[in-house]
Amino acid sequence: MSKSFKATLAAAFLLLTMTSCMGNSKMPETCEMKLEALTTQQAGPLELSVIASRQLCIVQGKPFDPRPYAARLQVTNKSTSPIEVTYPSGAIAQRAFTQTEVVEMLAGQTPTRHKAKIRRPPVNPAKVREEKVSLAPGASHVIPGTPSHMLPIAKMAVNGVAYDGGDVSEPDQWLRRFELTYTSGFSADGARVQVPLTIPLEIVLTPKLEE
């Protein structure tokens, strides 16, 4: 077997290995971060939409803050009558729209599930507030999420390489796909609205170009 044939065979094997590792995780041609409605669901007279970025674009070694693209909940009144929406704010704001599960979609493998760790320290009653919004027919209101939810996901996706300039030689560090489940926790005209909503998240890591 000639050296050139061995080199060609080795290159083909490397390509095959990378392809099998990435599976359906084909690198997208472009990566764009923009807020859009990623899922919409009816809850009685209300329409619930999760607004977030479908992609997070990370360049190795460069500072990255995913919080501006964190998910938030848009509530729209689809009825013909006003609806009063009440949700917690202040010290317990995160309970209005909580991340409850993270599932990593691994090509050719069983999805890896991570229960979201929700830390709920004792709350000072003086800091507990409620927001009340009267939604006219057709009107919408955005309930903010907890931006810090995105930080552990971004770190988990790139194993720290975007933060400390580590190695990015592993193929599965270039593109990671997740499904994030959030659960609403607010009231509409006094009735509890607790609905799980799942959105996709694709994290694209670009290696730093040599200068």
C-alpha cells in the first residue's frame, strides 16, 4: 500500500469519523442571533409565544454574553374581552417563566436530559411584588425570563472554550443542539396558567482564526 494511498485513506477515515460524530448536526452555513417566536401555544383565550434566538453564535476565545437573547414569554389576548394578567416580579420574578428541562440532542444517541436546577432561597416578603397588566383584545405583553438560565447552557455547550480559549478539536464542540422547556407561572383573571413550552436552541462555535 503506497504512502499516498494511506494518506488518502486516513483523510477519508477522519472525514467519516467527523461526519458520524456530528450526525444530523451539520454545520449551518450562517449563524445569526435574532429574537423571534420559536413556539406558540393556546392556553384558553390567551396565546403564549416564547421569544428567543434560535441560534447562539460563539467565537472561540471572544467574550460572549447570551443574556440579551434569553427566552421571554409573550402573552396575547385572543378573546373579545379584556383579561387581567398577574405575575410575580421582584424577588420571585423567575417563577413567572421558569426553565424546567434541558435536553441535548445527540446524533444517533438517546437525548441527554438535564433537569434545570432551580435555586429558590428564602424570600423576604417585603421584596415580593406582583405585576398586573390589563390586556385589551388583541394586545400583547412580554413577561421577562431569567437571563441567567442561558449561561450554564452556553458553558455546557462549548465546555468553556468560549471563555478560556481551550481546545476545540472535538467535532461535537462545533455545533450543539438542545431543546429547552420552560413553564409559565402566572394568572389570567385569577386562574392559574401553568403551561410547558419547548423551544429549539442551536449553539454554533467558530474556532478563532490564526492571526
